[in-house]
Amino acid sequence: MAAQIERSNTIENQQLGDPRTPIFTWRINNFSTLTERRLYSEFFIIGGHKWRLLIFPKGNNVKYFSMYLDVADSASLPSGWGIHAGFSLGVINQINVSNSVRKETQHLFNAKESDWGFTSLIHLDELYNPRKGYVVNDTCIVEAKVAIPNNVAKLTSDPKETDIVSLERQGVTGYINSILQILYHIPYFRKAIYSMPTTEYDIPSTSIPLALQSLFYNIQHSDRSVATEELSKSFAWEKDDTLMQHDVQELSRVLSGKLENKMKGPALQSTIQQLFEGHYVKYIESTNGAYKLTRKETFYDLELDVKGCHDVYASFDKYIELERLEDDNYQTRQYGLKDPKKGVLFTDFPPVLKLCLKRFEYGSTGETMMKINDYYEFPLQLDLDRENGKYLSPDANRRIRNLYMLHSVLVHSGGAHGGHYYAFIRPTLSDDWYKFDDEWVTKEDMRWALEEQYGVKQETNPGLNDTPNHSSAHILVYVRESDMEKIFCNVDEQDIPENIRERLRRHHEEKVLKNKKIAEAQRHTIVKVARDEDLVEQIGQHIYFDLVNHDKVRSFRVQKQMQFNHFKELVAKEFGIPVQFERFWLWAKRQNNTYRPFRPLTYLEETTPVGDLAILSEKGPNPELKLFLEVELGSNFQPIPPPRKIKDDILLFFKLYDPEKENLRYVGRLIVNVTGKPTEILSKVKAMAGLAPEEDVDFYEEIRFEPHVMCEPIDKNFTYQYNQLQDGDIVCFQKSLPVESADQFRYPNVHSFLEYVHDHQVAPKSISTQPISDADIEATYNQAGEVARSIASSSTSLLPLSSVDEATNQEVLQFFNLLEVPFEELATSRSSELLSCMTKIQTIAATVFTEDQQKQLNEMADQLQSKVDGVQLYHDEIKAKNDYIASLGGISSSILSNNGKDTELKQEDQQLATEEQELREKLERVIKQRLDIRRERETLYAETKDLLSRGKNGDAKIRAAKKELRQAQLKLKSLTDEWDFFKDQFF
């Protein structure tokens, strides 16, 4: 039965602060029979915007009912849109409304995050329990309350509109971005940062001062969001550190300490102290005032209690409140047994006063960290001289007026074990407030920056104080009114030292250029199109394994938004192939590291943008789109429509191996049905290869190249499905050889040839220009090969030689083929062939090579001629090398037979071949064991990941416990110092 859904259309649009917050109610009938994984409500309008609810009746991959608020028309909104809204989502209890489950939060909705809400709203067992009251008569009622301030209905982070630059989010670094924005908008601090000494050898990623200078300079001059990676690296943070939320107060203190250590010299020595350092006096005195002990201490920020305090003044009252030490009677020499009291008074406050509100504490059991969302007011103007300066000690300087203006509010949104930080700042202490939320900078109403961050009033929002998600002020920054002119000074270009300015300007320009290149690259993508012509050209010449080197095929640079159908027209113009005759295949990298076409593009995919298809082809930030263009040619060699491909059809590629010429080449491709057999296509395959119809052929499947070659025989009498062939597979074939004739060839089958190629692939060597020593024929030969290859690669007209006859061309080809022969074999049996080729090449060099190339070839020929005469003198040494190589299984029996056809060596070679086969089988077993181990490792990894996930809350507890322990240790030290001081005076 289909679920019936009733939706409330009664929406009241009140302004923020009105107790009748706009509410949308959604009644969902037949709730337990819903089959959809996700379900949207109808849209509703609040604050001039279209919204809708998104629910996951069975949970969004969790065992909880999931619910989100979504911007219904996000796809049609203009670029850069944003909507800031505070909202609550809830499931109504239809038996007792007071038991309804609600969670509240706020969010800046934008193109990247157009929906926001709660993945774990209520446990499914509780939701579907009929006795609980959340689903009654198979009906569930959910509701949303949404509040939008008038002035933030349309938001933007464009610096051109706000004249303020944002910071990019890096992991969960909202807390550091908020602190950095606060510090940057204290001009005196920014000016001091620019004056910090750095050396030309410093780099931002290892120097905190230079990283801050670079960051502040970029904020001051950039027209887009600025990254903070360099500063994170200067903290010696790894990538994982940016994914962990650090203690914001501790981070502020560590940063201040590091900067203070770096600020050397008269002008910088006391910058941190001058801005943030204050002092208070701790004292112990007798009840009757007969004696008093004092000790002066320094602070850079003050921790104020929230719980039990209505506002900042109440917290200061509690801070200086006298504590009677009733349980500890102190014996003094002069006054005897006394009942003392202790307290704190301030001697001076700093120009910039940081107040850290204690929003987190352990619960009554001492095991669970809780966030205190209690309602707590903080004034726009803070007077710490109130009531005749009751917060000040008697020796405080009363001539300094301690009247402060609120500069910034750092807000935490979330619960005790996670959340998000952002800041409200008024950069010039005017009435203009801005919200700094990573990449988003928005102008805000003062009430939203202040009153909405006070916390929750228990009496007006029952139950919300216990919810784990709510925003409230965590750190307050005040600036003393009498110091405003000094602190809010102008920071112009000339305030930055010339060397720093030039260095940062150069660094900034490089980053801008790099960002432009990245942006340009992000707007375009590279499409590489491989064709049959590329396979013919490359296989057997540049590559032997797989099908093509994509770096050597035709590439197109096109805009990502270009429709693929339009791209096909570009291809048609480039290759002269009509669009209707083109069929494109996507490439895929297989698990064995081979790269093959695996399916043709669908009709729907050909109507999508090229950039979307590139993501299918390759992973990464700027993926390339790699395609194979299938074009069928008719009898007149003109394009015709590609053959129809049905579900069970597969595309196979064919290579022909010639054991006599030791040559492997591409001959074509066929589409076959998996139920067919290779015997059915023998005539077509032979025709493609130019073989006689009566020739018998053997088929092999080229499977992989690394770590060793796998090229297995294919049984022609069984189906392709039986042989496990699929789209993109490569079939190598050759003439069938009689058993008695196999010994006539060095590499009688394609598998042995591919193994030879695999074992003889070496990195290219540099070409030496020094004369070759008479004592080393091998070096002479190797150098000749390298020079010849170099000449071949640099002469575009070398192969094929259109200016000479075919016979001479074949001599040139023979020369280069000989260069692939191992030196030991060539030196003992085929050196004369090389010299013959060299001589003939010299006769045609004038029409092929440049003068320098001719000179190189002439020198090579002279050197080789002088060596060949003495080759026999080294025959014994070379034979010893052959014997040694044969003992390692590196020389085939055919090569050994050329050096004497010794029967004993043949037997030894056969034995080595047997041992080699055993080793290969052992290697297969080892590979299988490695795969088993990898699977076990993946299983362990999954289990470890699960354990880490389970331990996430434990990590948060540990961090909170460490903070509590650190505070307890500081308090213990303070008490110990007081006791020692007291004991020295009176005992």
C-alpha cells in the first residue's frame, strides 16, 4: 500500500525573536509501510525562500531516524547564494507533547551545503514502538521551525561586496580560522606581525612568523578566499591534525607564546604583553584583617564561569569572591591559630581583553563531558571600574579607565564532542558586524551577533538546554576604549618592510598565477582519443603490452561544460569521420594494472558534458577523458555505421606474432558473442593478418605484464565465455608450429617472446662522446646502439625512408633490429651483419642524416671495423659469460647451440627450464598467499576503522580529561605555592 502523506500549508512568517516562530507541520500516514529510502515533503515558504523537509524513515545509514531541512530551489538560485537560518527539527509525541524530540541548530545554506539537519534524531526502536507515542495509527508527525533575520536573507562571500576576505576551510579548522580573523582585525597586532624578523632562507611551511606574514598579506591583498595550509604546516601539523578539533583556548595561548618568543628587538620585545597581558593579585588574609599575604600573577586570558552566572559581571563577581578556608586552620607564629580567607583582585587589565567562557564541563558522574548552553549575557560595553572599582586591588592604577568595547565573539555551534566554530567581528568597532564562517563572510545584524549567542533560556525553550546542538558564545574579545586609537591604527603598504613586502608580493603573485592556472585547468579537460591507427603504429614499435600509450595519441583540450555531442563534431572535423559513424568506448584500469576499453558510451552519456564523463574515466582533481574511437570501414575503405552491439557481445583486439621475424603487431578487432567460439572467426582473423586460409593458428590471451608475464592459451573449441573473455581483452595468435620445428626459433610462441621483451626492458643510458677503449667491445656495441637509437628518435624521416628503395629500407630496419640482439650473441656470430648494415647505411646517410649524424655513424663504423677483427680473441671470455648467464636461466637453448651445440649444455638448459617452471609455480603460490594476506589486512583495517569509530567519543573524553587535568594541575600548583608561601611566613 502506498503511503499517504498529508502536509500542513499553514505557515506564519514572523520575524526572529517573535515567540511564534514559523512552523511547518508534516503528517505522514502509513508510515511503517514506506519503502522509499528517502522522502521529501512539499515545499513551503518562510522568509521569502522555498524550503522542504528530507527524511530517511529507516535511517541514513544509521539506526536512527534522520531528518534535514533543504533549500527546495537550490539548483535555480544564482551563483554565490547563501541563506542563514536558525531552525529546529522535531518528531511530535502524539501521547504527550512534552516528550516530543526536537533538536535545534543554525546553518549557512549555500550551493555546497543546501541541506542541513540531524542524522541521528531519534532511535528507530523508540520511533516505531507504538507505546512510545511517536507513531500513532501508523501516522508520524514531524515539524520544522525556521527563523531568518531580515538582513541576511541574501548572503555573499564576495570581497568586492563586503571588502573583507575569508579563509578557506581545511579539515575541521573553523576554530583556527576564527582566531586568525580576530587577530587580523586587530591592526596593531597585524602591524607587529609584519615587523617580525625573518631570513631569506625561511619558508612559510616551517616558519610561523613568515606563515602569518604571508597569510595576513594575502588577506590584505587578495580578492578571493585565502588558504591556511602553510600556517598549519608551520605548526608541524600533519593532515590528520587538521581533521581533529583542537582546544581553541589552548591553541590561542600556544600561538601567542610562539610569537612572543620570536618577537625580539626593542620594537617587538613586548608586543604580546602590551596587547594581551594583565595582572591580578592572589591573597590570603585573616578574618579580622590582622595579616595578609599576596602574590602577583600574569594572565593573557580569563576563564569565566557560565554555570550559575547570568552575565559577564556575575562571572567577575564570582571570580573575586572570597573563599573561606574553614576546613584548614592555619597556625602562625605571630597570630596563632587563625581561620583565613583567600581571594583575587586585579592590578591591571590589558588593552585587548580575552574572556574564555566555561561552556564545557563533566557531568555529575564525572564521566561524560557536557556543553553548558545556559543563557548568559555579555554587554556591548563592559565597565570593569563599576561600583568604585570593586574588581581592582588597592594598588591598581585608578587613573586608567577600564571601559571596554566588544570587538568579537567566537561562537561554538554543536555539542560537547564536536561542532563548528565561527566568529562575529566588527573590524572598526562601528555598528557593522560581520560573520566569519570559513569561506563565507556575511554582514549581520547586531542582535544576531549578540543576543542569539547568549544561549538558551530554560523557561522559554523547555528541553532545548539538554540538546547536544546549539550555538553559544565561547570567547569574547574586548578592546579598551582609551587604547582604541593605538590599536586600530592604519596598516598601509609602507608599514610592511620592503624585503618582506617584495618577498610576499612575489609569493602572492606566484600563488595568483598558480591559482589562475588551476582555475583554467578546472574549466577545461583533456580528451585523449585512441584509434586503430594508433594501435598499428605503436604495437611492436613502441609498446608490446596492452594496446596504446595514451600520451602519444591525439588529444583535445575542451571546456568541461561542452556537450559530448558537440565534441563528436570536433572529432569529425579532425579525423574526417562523420558523426553518425563514430562509436566511443571508455577505458578502465583493471586490478592487474592493465588498461582496456570496457564499454561504449550510452546515448544518454553522449548528451552530458565532457567534464562529467571524465570523472567516469579517471579519478583525481583534474581527470582526463580517455576514449577509444571505433570506426568500421566498408569494402571501399569508407566509414560505415558500427555494428550493432547487444548485451552478450564483446569487443576483442587481435595481435599477430611471427616467431621467424620475432615481431608482434596489431591486426584489428572484432565484436563477437560470448556464446560463440574462436573457430567461428578463424577466416576473419586470418584475413586480417594476411594469412592463407589453410593456415592453422593458435590463440593466446594477453592477461598481464607485471609482476611477470601472463599469456595463457585459448581453447578454440570452447566458447569465449568459457575462456573468460570480456570487453577489451587482447587475443594474440600465431601460426601453429610443428613440435619438431619449435627448436628452430629463439622464441617459438608469443608467451616466450613477451617474456623476453619483459626481461630485456632497460632504462635508456646517456650517450658518451669519449673514444671507446679497445679493451671493451661490449661498450662499443652498446654505445653504437644508443647513438643509433638517438639518431632514429631525432630524425622524423628515418623510418620509413621514403627517399630510398625498399631493399635499402629493409637494411636500415635490419640494423635497428640487430641493435636489440644481446651483445654476447652478436659479438660471436652476427657482428659481420652489423658491419654490413652500417656500411650500407653510410652510403645513404647523405639523403637521410645531418652532417653531425653522418659523422657519428662514420665514427661508429670505423670503431666497429677495428673491433670485429679482434672479436675471436675474446671468444673464450664471451663463452664464459654465456655459461654464467645460462646457469641463471638467462640464455635460451637456441643461443647456446649457436656456440657449439654442446649436448651437455642442452641438458643443463632443459634442467634450468624445469627449475624455472617450478619457480614460476612457486611464485604463483606466493602471489596467491600475498592476496590472501592482503584480504586479511583489509579485514583487519575494516575492524580497526570500526574500533577507531567506536573510540571517537573516547578520544573526545581523553582530550577533555587532559584539559581538566591540566587545569587541576595548575590549580594544585597555585595552591601549593600559596601553602609554601603561607608556611614560610607563619610556621
